[in-house]
Amino acid sequence: MSYLDAPRINFTGVFQADPSTVNNDVRYYDNEAFRPEYQQQHYPGDGPEGAEGYWNPEGTGIFRFIECKITGAQLGDQLLTSPEQDPVIGLRVENADRQAPGKIVDLDPQMQYVSQLWGVQVRLASPTERALFCGDLLPVALMNLWRRQLNQQSQWEQPMAASYQSILHDVAWQDGTGSPVLEALRAASEEGLLSINFNLYGYTRDNQSQRFTMGLLSGSIGPCRSKEPKHFVMGRHLTTPLQPTTPNGAPFPTQPLGGVYGFQCVNRAEQQTLYADFGLALPITNATGQLHNIGTLTLALLIDSVDAIPKSVSASQFAPLGTVDYLHEGWYTRTAGIQGFCYAVGAGDSADDADNKKRIASYLQQRPLLLLGPQQSSGNYPVLTYEAANGQYARADGHVFRLNPDQPQPVDFYASQFGKPLATSLYVWQLPPGNPNSNPMGGTGMGDNSLTPPVHTPQVGFPEASLHVPEQVETDFYGKGTLTLLASPPLGEAPRGYIDGQLYALSYDFQPPPGTRAGRMETAPGGPYCSYWNFVSLLVFNKVAVPQQPTWERDIQPILQQYGNLYPIMSRHLVDLGNYESVRTHRRALLLAFSLPPTDPNYMPVSRDLSDAKREMLLSWLSAMPPEQEAQQTQAGQPEPEIIEIELREKEAHQQRQARVAESPSQQTTK
């Protein structure tokens, strides 16, 4: 079961994602070449210096919900939309109130398209209770990034949209919620678990806007079982060709040729209903989230047996499940884009409708689903998105991993056919960089503007021999198989020089890969598909020799200085990470932050890109600081401040960003 199943609650509202953008350019990781100007807000095209600190150099990394409310609920076959029908309608979806807000984190400046959420807590609050339920979001990476917004009032409106699907774990419930929907949701889920999915769109990077660093959100929460995939639905998956990118275009394919993106469905045969999630698939006109009218859309079942999906079909070739209700007023708000298509024969059905539903019930486990556009002048219907002709689908449950040297990393894979688990073999291989239509990794991450002094851009994906990948993974009766990765980079090797670690991408399929590197880099025939994102992104940390007695100059300062450069809000508001005296003053706070688990929102570094070996070295050095230095601190009347969460209210942050002038670099003390 998942968020697609009933009982289900749907919510809409606003989100804030406040990333620092200094670390968007991989070249800024070079400590020796770093300049203070790289910490100043500067939009590309504003001057000869290029991007500099880009649009949000003082970002906090915070991710949070703002003004999110339950706007609809599904109980059985009923869609509930008012508090009179169920008191859950209108309740607030909130962030944590007893810990800091969660964080949004890129995997790496050379792979910014799978941003993860860490330390997010989700609460359902009522006027009288802080939490009718409260659970922790399992860290999850962005998926299905595409250009959903058609029109922009400003170039700094983000036309891209994406989704997050995960689970809430350690869910605690308030007894006696008073809501039949919530009581049914609790009963349908395994103890402590819920399934959640939410779509992000309409984001703005314009610092003159009241919505700076904010966007729109719609999502759903449904039941969850522990044996189900956590980050996708074991169901039916429809894809579509994407327009290949060009040398001067986007860094990856962003636009579906049919104007509609792929989506997932689940068939519940016992209910004779198929649930489809159009929440991210439909284009929007502008940043308000208004759905764009592209005519009548029909979800259908292809009746003909084919080896390849045709570009269009006649009325005799398919059985319609129904039209998508996206043009109905308030539909998206109430449903978050989820619609059920019932194919049970009803007493009031005409003979033709009854025959159609019987055909659907008969063929649904054998034929692919299609989403059809409006009828053409030829009488045929264009196929916008479609399931594979043979119904096969494979997916890694979790597609972003950070690997420490010589530590095995299991990755779960699932295979299905027409939505049912499939016992089979999947082939897995390293996906070479170099062709953005097959692998978006690499580049500077921000643009090709020149820097003074110049800094070379590291290459990704090599040496391939440092990553050991089994060639196949076998899935069982439940469609699940586990593959174990192992990274063994040579000691002391730094393939990207000034930035730790190396990036790798893994592809997988039911068929073996092409035999040549060039073949593995090729664009998929007919263009990339929206299953383009179905690959695994890996950051493999360097293997380092940790000294028994690390020193500030040689071992510690280069690490902390880099974080101080890339996250100026830390140095300006809390601790100057490149300054020995400042680090010593905040020693205990840093010890706590570096020792927290990565799932904690106060974990340092916020980017989660510090290897276990280097983190242990930092903790060892901080712990070994001579006691008499602390005594001198206390005698000087300067008690060490407690660790705090840097969080400014949006209006205050906006005013400070506008008023701030360039600061000279802080004086550093060498120890």
C-alpha cells in the first residue's frame, strides 16, 4: 500500500527551500583560488564577473512547509472536501516544533539534480493538539525533474518541477483523533509508518519577490506497509520521450515531446479500481500553479498485442478507463492530482459501457496503459505517455548514495510486469559521463564563466576500477533483489583534486548494456525517456590516511576553511570556520554538531559530504584540544555559546540580504 491507496489525505500549500548557492560552482571548492566576491549575491548577466555567489549565497539550507493544509481526503470511494464531512479537512501540515527545520542538500556541485531532504519531520496539527500524528521523513532524493511551467514573468522563476516520495517512520499518533479518515489511515498502516508523496513547482529565485526561496506544493499521505518500496509505487509506470538537449540548451532533457510527463498508477483488482497520480505530470501555465488546458486526456488500455507502442491509436485499438478531470474547478487542490478509475460494471451502465469495463478487467494484467490526447483530424488519438509494451519496469528503491571506502553499500532493486512483482535478472553497469542525454553529471554546476584566477573543472566518473559493481542482481518472488556496491579507491588518490570524492552513475535494465563505452553513452532511440532519471547517483569519498595527531594547519583548517567559504552564513552569524580562535571558542558546539547522526537537522556539515574518516579526524582534533585553553576561555568571561539553529524570518532575511555590503575577508590566525 502507498499514498495512492485509500484512506488518503491530500494537502496543498507553500514550501521554502533556502539553499546556499556559493557551493553551486565546483570551482569554488578550490581554497587557494577562492575570492571573497564569490560570497556576494550576483545574478548571471549582471556584470563581467559572471555568477559569483549566484542568487542566494547566504542560504541556510532550510526546507520547510508553510501554510500547508489538508484540502481533500479519500475514504473508500468517497472524496471528502469539507470539515463537515470529516474534521481532518482544513488541518495544518506542519514542520517539527521540538527540533530545527529539515535541510535540503545537493549530492555534489557536479550533480545538483537529485537534491535530498534530511531531518524533516511532518506533523498534522489541529487547533487543540500539536500533533494528531507526527513522523520523521526517511531521507529522500528529488525525482522526475522536468520543465513543467510554460510561462515565466521573470527569468528567476524556476520553471522546473519535481517530486519527493518516501515514508514517514516512527509515527506517533494522538489517541482519539475524532476523524474517521485518520482512524482508518492508522488502521490500514503498519505501526509507525505512513507513505508520503509531494510535488514542488512554482519556485522563485527572484530576491525582489515576496516569495523569494518559496514555491508551491501539493501532496498526499496514505497507508504504508514495510515490505513495499519506500520511494516509488510497485505498480504501473508510464513514460514518454523527452526532447534531447542541445549544446547550448539545458544541462539535461527537460521537455516531454507530448507535453505531459510520466506518472505512476496502481491497480487494486479487489476494488476494480485503478488509481493514477497526475500530480506532477500535467503542465502548468504559470507560477500560480494553474493547470494548462491541453484538451481532453483519456487514460486507456491498449487492446492490441504489439511489440512497440504506436504514436497514435484508433478507437478500436483501446479501451478507455475514463477522462482525466483536470479541467474541473478545484480538482487539483482537492485531489493533489490523484484520480481513481473504476471498471466495475454498475447497474446503470449501458451495454456498451459494461462491455468496455469487462474488456478492461480481462486485459488489464496483460496490456499496457496509455494516456491519449484529444482526437486528431484523422480520427486517431495521439499517445502522450505509455507503459512499456511488455509491461516491464525496474527501479532502484533509493537512487542517491554516499559511499565510504571499503564499506559495503546495499542497494535494493525491484522489478515488475504490469504492476505485479517479477522474478528476473537485472543488469547493472556504470553509466559514462559526457552525454547529457544519458547522464547529467559533470560540468561546473553553475556556468562556464571565466574565473580569476582560473580553476580547472574536474572530470567525473573515473577511475571506473575504484567502484566494484556486480553485473547482475536477481529479483525474487516479491520482485526484490539487493545488490552490494563496494568502493575501493587507492589510498591518497584524489581524482577531482580540490574537492573530495568522485561521482559515478549506475544504469540498469532487463537487457545487458552495449559492449562499448560509446554505446553506453548513446542517447536512447527516439530521444531520452522520462525514465531518464532511473539511474543511481553515487558519491565515493577519497580514501585518506588519518594521522594519529592531526594538526590545524595541515589537516583541519583546509577542511573547515572550505565549508566556511561555501556557507558564509555560518561565518557571519556563528563561527568563522577558517579561524583557529573562533573554532576554539565554539569547540563544544562543533563537537556536538559533527557527532550528530546525518539524519539530525543540526548535523554538520549541512551538505553531508564529509567522509567518515575525515569526520572522525575532526572529532579527534576537537576532543584533544588542551584543557587549559578552555580554562583561559572561562577566566576571560567568555562562556562558550550553545549550538543554535541559524534561522531568520523571511522578511528579516530579505531585508538583510538587500542591505548587506561586501565584507572584507576575516583575519585568519595560523596555528
